[in-house]
Amino acid sequence: MDSHCNIAFKEWAVVCHALGTGRQSIIVRKGGIHEASGGFQVAHRLFWLYPTRFHQEPENLQAADMRLLAESQARQPKNGSLLLSHLAQVERVIKIDDERRIAGLVPQQILADEMVQQRFYYREPGLFVLLVHVFAVPTPHSIVETPAFAGCKSWVELGVDLEGNGLSTADARPVLTDDQFATVTATLTSSVSS
């Protein structure tokens, strides 16, 4: 892993919390409304998870995971600031364009079945599934949210320090062990290939 990273990926705070606790290791993505032409692209393989407060509603989550919403809300700093505590490293990208293949995703993440279906059919059928290995840093980075970060877009450049580095990834530790992550990978491969 690189020693610094200046790219962040915007996702619901509750999903970032689920990734950070090991509840899920996939990101189900369609793309923000301000994505470049051609839609969502996996532009970066290593990024900070940028927890957003917008659009996450209880009815969009599986009932068994509702507690994660309250937990994630309790962890959020005041408006105008942001805590970056987890990095994601993309191990695999899967484009799903057959509705029958999305049923296997539901148990592997916290979004309600209806929400996954809605994302699948938004604009045109299909969505991306990112298998990510998540890492936690011992001390979260506190940064100020700027207008440049605003809007429905997936990727945000955080800026660099005087030496041209992004935020330090020093001492980042995997949320899941290698064996646990191998099990997640095998489950995902089996569920989307059937």
C-alpha cells in the first residue's frame, strides 16, 4: 500500500461504517449524477472512504442492519468537518447487467433489496460491484469539508501537503484477516456467477 493517499470515495456514512466494521466488503455503485460522460469509472484503486450524510434513509437498509445507521450518525463530526479513518483497496470490479445476478448481493451488504434494485435500474440497467479490502488507520484524519468536495460525485481529491503527499496511511491495519477476506471473495464470486 502507498504511504499516502489524496483520493477519497464518497459513500453513505452508514455504508462506510459497515465497511469499517467488516459487515461488508463490497460497494454497490451506480454513480453520482455529476459523473463524467460514460458514467461511473473505477478511477482509483486505493482511496479513503468519505462518509456522506445525504440520501441515507432507514427504509433503504436491511432491517437487521438498522442499528448501523444510528452508530454511524453518532460517530459523525459536526457539519463542516470530516473524519477519514478507513481506506479501501479495490481487489476486483464486477459489472452486473443481468438482474438475476443481483439477488446474491443482498446478504453481502446492508442495502435493502429494493434499494439495490433501484440502483440497478437507475437510468439504464446495470451496476458495479467493487470488492474492497478495507484498512483502518489508528488515528483518523480530521479535515475541513470544502465547496470543492460538494455534489453528487464519487471521487474527491483531498489535496496534498507541502511535500506533495496526501494523507498518511501509516500503520493502517486490515479490518478483516486474510482468511476472512478470502471467504468474502469466494462468496462474492459464487453469488454473482450463478
